[in-house]
Amino acid sequence: MRTYLEGLLKEEYLVQTCSNGRDALLVAREYNPDLILSDVMMPEMGGDELCASVKSDIETSHIPVMLLTALGDEKDMLEGLENGADAYITKPFSINVLRANIRNILANRALLKRAYAGLEDGVGQVPPDCHNTRDWKFMASVRECVMKNIDNPGFCVDMLCGMQNMSRTGFFNKLKALTGHAPADYIRSMRLQYAAQLLREKDCSITEISDDSGFSDVRYFREVFRKYYGMSPSEYRNSMRG
């Protein structure tokens, strides 16, 4: 089955296979795949246990897991879903149905990226249709940490990793997977968005806004602001105020 699926799916995706769940967990932690497709019945670690391990680890909880099984019992399917599985397909199955499920999961993940990258102030409120509350709360915590240090030019990725109790590599992979942004880019984007808010709401000088947004060099601030918004800070303020 593993060889058969690899042959079919490698036409569309980069596929890496493992012979047991324990190896799959190690690969997931190292390579941060876009999707895990696993049989429930595997040696050393079954698919349900693999899914539970992936979803309980903050560094991998964002990875979608699709389980395949010959077990048609509703209890087994519910157990897999309760462990956090994103989809549960009973064998025998149509390869077209499998492909459609994979495409849907990846498309939904792309939508979530935009949602995670666009968390507003007042974070911590998990939308009612959000199934992965662990990742939503992670992003809320990240944004809160950045906002509390938004005026500190010395605030950096290493400090943010420490606040999240994560390694630099693990944090990079997690944030990149959820938002599409590297940590340094994410922090800079938040600084620029905050600066734009100040430009709309305050009558401070550009230098003051640069300082309040955590940019120690106003010339650099003007440069990155123009790249981000397509206009200078002064032009942005004028356009927002008519």
C-alpha cells in the first residue's frame, strides 16, 4: 500500500515514506511536512498514536494528519478524530477521493495561513469554527509578546523564542508553517502595522513614530515602510486623512 500510494502521489507532491509510526514522527519533527498520510495499523507506533503525538507537540501540532484504516467501526473512527486527525478514510477507497481530500486539506491550510498571519489585537479569542485551538492560541501568544515589546528596538527573534519556550529552529518552522513568514519578517511586519496605526491616529512626528514602533533608525524606518506600503510614512498619513 505504501509503495502504491507513493507512486500515485509523487506525480503531484514531494513524498517521503516511512515503514512505521515511530520513524514517521521523527521525520515529521525534522522536515515539517505539509501533510501526514498514515495507516492506522503500523508496527512500533500505530497511526492513532502517531496522530496524537503530532498534535500534542507544539512544534508539529499544525501538521494535518489523514488516517487510512480497514476498520469500519465508528468507535475506531471517533478515536482517530478525537486524537486530532484532520480526515479519516476507510479502506478500500477511491484514489480520486483520497486526492480530493488531500487537496481540500492543503487548501484549508492555505486559508488558515492568512488567518493566523492576520490576528488582530485582543487575541486569545478562538473562532467557533477553529478546530486547532492549540495553534490559534500559539499565534495569539506570539502576537501578544511582540506587541508588549513593540517599542523596544532590541527585541529580537531569540527573545521571542525564549518567551515561547521553543528552540530557534522549532519556532522558525512553526511560525513559517502557520503564517508563511520567517520570525524576523513577522516582527518587522507587526512593527510596520503598528506604525501605520499611529500614523492614522496620532499627530506625532515621523521620528517619534519610528521610535514608538521599535525602529532605532528613522531612515531605515522610512525605507522599509515604503517597501511595505508602497509610499512614505508622510504620504501614507496624508492618504489616510484625505
